[in-house]
Amino acid sequence: MIFLAIIIIILFSAILYFVANNAPEKNIDFPKAKTQPPVLTLPKQPQERWTYLKELETPNASHGSTSNSIARERQQILDSFVNNTRATTPSSQENTATKNQPVNVAPTITKWLLQCGAFKDKSNADTLKAQLAMTGFSGNISSGPLYRVTVGPYVSKQEANKVLNSLNSNGINNCVISN
């Protein structure tokens, strides 16, 4: 037993001596060759086709001191639209009355629309359509002398009122119900 203990102590001492005296050699630093920087391989950034992305990045940019003038302009356009539809209705009735023929009048289903804006520039109409899309409603743009942005049609006025209240709660306050 004593002999075995002496052998273990000798082996342990030899291992310690070997570890202490065989330290790793210092690494030789080779001169580093200068490499060329990588060539830019990325393509040019494409231009955005959609203008509403900029509107989504800055949602409150369109609300400012011009909101009153925009609201007045929208109201004037809406009034002119309502007056134009009323002016064409009597003339069409006069044409049918002059024919002296019985007119078969089918019951019409009243469709309610929400008109949320009418713009001279299509980009403004696209911006409003994007805002409507962010609230979960699909807007339609009809072109003519002005780009009208509407939501609907709805069968009942109550349904249109529900959508109008939802739009108002989401910050779109310029919509008007029309039929």
C-alpha cells in the first residue's frame, strides 16, 4: 500500500512538472495583408408606388390648420353634388310625362353611401382610402371632375350610421351619409 501511494505521488508530481514547464509557445504574429473592402452589390432602392405608405408613417401630418378649409371645401362639393342630383330628377320626369305613356315604376331599393371626401388630386383620395383601410373599411374612389371617396353601399340607414360611428371613433370625422 505504501508502495502504491508513493507511485501515485510521483505520478502527480510528474504531471504538475510537465504542465508547468511546457507552457504553449508564443504565437507568431504574421503581418496582416490588407484586404479590399467589399464591393456594394445591393441594387438601388426601388421607388415606392404607393403614396399611402408615407401617410401611414405620419398619420397626423394631414391634420393641421387647413382642416377647416378642407372641411368647407368638402361640404361645398357635397352640396353641389346633392343639388345636381335634384336638378336632374325633375327633367327626367318631364321627359316621361311628355310621352304620355304609362310608366312602370319598379320599387327601388335605397342604397346608402358614406361619402368621406372629394378631391381634385388623386393622391389625396388614395390617402383617405388608405386611412379607411386601416380602420377596416373598404373605400371606393370614383373619378370624374373630382375623385370621390365613398364607403358602402348599405341597405339601411341604421347600418350606415353604425359604420359612420365606427369611422368617427377611429378619427375619420368627415364622412356624410347620402343616398
